[in-house]
Amino acid sequence: MEYRDSIVHYTSDENIRLAVAVTRDCVETARQRHTLAPVACAALGRTMTGALLLAGDYKNREGVTIRIDGKGPLGVIHVDAFNSNRVRGYVDHPVIDLPLASNGKLDVRTAVGTDGEVTVTRFTPEKTTYTSRSPVVSGEIAEDLAYYLYTSEQIPATISLGVLVDRDYSVAASGGFLVQALPGAADDDLAKIEENIKKIGPITAYLTKHTNGEGLAETVMAGFHCKEIFRRPLYWRCTCSLARIENVLLSLREEDKKDLLTDPQVEMTCHYCGTKYVISHDELEALFAAGKKTVRKRY
């Protein structure tokens, strides 16, 4: 079966905004790169989808960084969404083994924890970066992000996020949607939206039957004058490169550079994507001597 990840933004005449994201391929890439256990995959995948949905300023190619530290056994969840349609992420402890929750589902709440905070940073190439924080209220990711939007950005929102992990640990379905009330939205209209959302059921069950999210926007916005305003494909991407690694090495103190030159080679691995960069002693010596980047392949 062919999957194509995408994000679609909608708006209605009733001052309600909707974004729908299908993220199966992005989350499966993260699972493979980090060898994620199922509960870690669910937590990271939900956060990746949430970051893409929060990056709503697509005209200015907005980026969103989310850091969730609930003090649970999973550790910290780190996610970057940038250019409004690219995402990367990792968790501190990707291989954890927890029993299923009482409802028979992955126990994301316990893995994430509920004693910490959500940190969200928004940035665009032309505007000032700003960071806001809110408490972790449930560890279920969607509720935590909705609480963040309401308390830190004063935006009433409903978020649904889900990741379905198959028996072979691959990602069977992943995605979600974000409904936001803009200034002027009527309470009766928001109540109608909530009734529409109840008809969808679990988002992963819906995406299992509708792999591209077809019909989801029509169900959520049934009875409203809604139109599509923007659509983009989604990709897993990392911003790491050998040039960035070399710049880090060049910025080291002289005594640290000398210490590195006592080793036969330097190996550095990107936390976000798992890419390993290997620089031999001779190449490192030449880099430090010239004070400029060398040309190397990416492993």
C-alpha cells in the first residue's frame, strides 16, 4: 500500500480554522532510525504530528520546536517542525518496555509522565523567535498541546493525535487534526464542531480505513461553509550536515582540539536522525590547520 503524508489547512466563514495531517511515513522513518519501542513510537509520533499542526503560519514558512519533559521513563521528547512541512525528532530513551494501559492500549501517559512542562518555540526566517511554556496535564500529548494553546496563546483548540503500531512494530497509521477558534467564533458553532468530532471516533481507526485522511475535514466541518486554503506534502528531514559538524569542531577551544587529535578518528552522531559522521585524524588535523571545512561524504 502506498502512503503519502500531507497537511491540509481549511478555514470557514464562521471563524473556525482546521488543519489535518497524515504522518504515517514520517513516523515510520523515525521508528526505523531510532529503533523505537511501540510506546516510544506513539509518543514521538503524536508530538511530531502536533508540531506540524501547530506550525500554521505556512505563508511565512513557520517552524515549531516542541520539548515535552513529563519526568516519565521515556525521558524528554524533542521535535522540530520547520518550513511548515518538514519534521524530525527523537526521545531520550527510545527502547522502554511498559505494560499496556488498563484499556489495552499503549500507555503513553505513563511513558511521558505528568510532572513536568511543555515548551514550544515558534520561529520564522523573518520574525523574532519566541518560547512559551505550560504544565504537562495528562502525558497524552494532544491534551497537553491543547492546554498549551489555551493557556499560553489564548487559543481555544481541539486536537486529536494518534499513532497505531502494528504487530511487527511498524507504523500502521498516524496523523491528527487541529481545530482552532478564531476571534468572533460563536460558542454554538464550537459546540456543533465538538458533536461532529464525536462521529469520527479514534483517529487511528479512522486513518486505518481512510489512509489519506479523506473525508475527515468534511466530517469535522459538516454544516459549515468551509474551504481548503493550503495543501503541502510532509517529509521527514534533518538539518544536520558534515559542514555543521565541522563548524562545531572549529569552534572548540584549542586544548579540546589537541585532545581530539590524540584519537585515530572522531565519530559524531546526530541525535535527531542517527546519521553518523566520521572524520579521520588526518582530516581533522587538516581541518584545524586550514580553519575551513573539508569535503566529506555523509555516512
